[in-house]
Amino acid sequence: MCVSMHYAYSEMEETNEKNYTLDGNKIISDEYKAFDFQNFVEIGDANGMYDLGYHYEYGIGVKKDEHKAFICYQKSADMGNVDGIFQVGCCYYFGIGVEIDKQKAFAYYKQSSEMGSSKGNFKVGVCYLFGIGVAKDNKEAKRYFKK
């Protein structure tokens, strides 16, 4: 867990009996504003935004909300976080909190690949191999799989 998420958890007050634990830290449900994601943006914490997106995507300590997850991932990506960039690609690919758009998914996967993401390399390779969001190109697929 990144430091900022630990800080956010430790700063929360316990307001009811419906608490969840994550790595020994108490967090509360979304209805009690367990997270104020704007704080992560204001302090420029791209990792915190990514982590918060993950929590919203899977409903960890907050009410599951795929649209909020996408917004958090996008803000993380906008701050240059390679994992956020990759995850925005996944959102577009699978329609997580946003309309499916395979071309946008490919663009985000490629951007994460260019930043050194091995997951990005793999997904770009898959996209080239099957022509997902880009013209099918076995030579390019092979090149990305070898990265």
C-alpha cells in the first residue's frame, strides 16, 4: 500500500459499526466519505489516485462504483502514472465505467508500453496479433511480445 493511502486510512474517524479492515487499517463505507479523492488530486498523488480507483473498481472499503474507478484511473494517468495509464486502457477495453472503445484501449496500452510497462507490452502485442483497436500485424505483435 502506498504511503498516501495509509495516511488517508489513518486520518479517517470511525463513525459507525460497519468497518472494514485493509492491512490492519480501519476504513469505513463510501456513504461516510471514506475517501475524499479530490485530496489526492490536490496534492498531486498519482499513486493514491490509482489505489483509490482500484478500491472503487472492486468495492474495497467503499461502495463499488466503476465510473468513479475510471475517473480515478484517468486522473492518475493524467498525472503520468504508468499503472494508471495501463488501467485506463483496461477500462476502455472492458467497458469499466466507460463505453468500450478498443482504439482508445490500444492507445493507452501503447502509451504504458512506451513507459516501460511489461503488461503494456503484452497487451499491445495481443492487440496487434488479433487486430484489436489497430490493424492486425503479426510482425509488430511478435516485437512487443519480445520486449
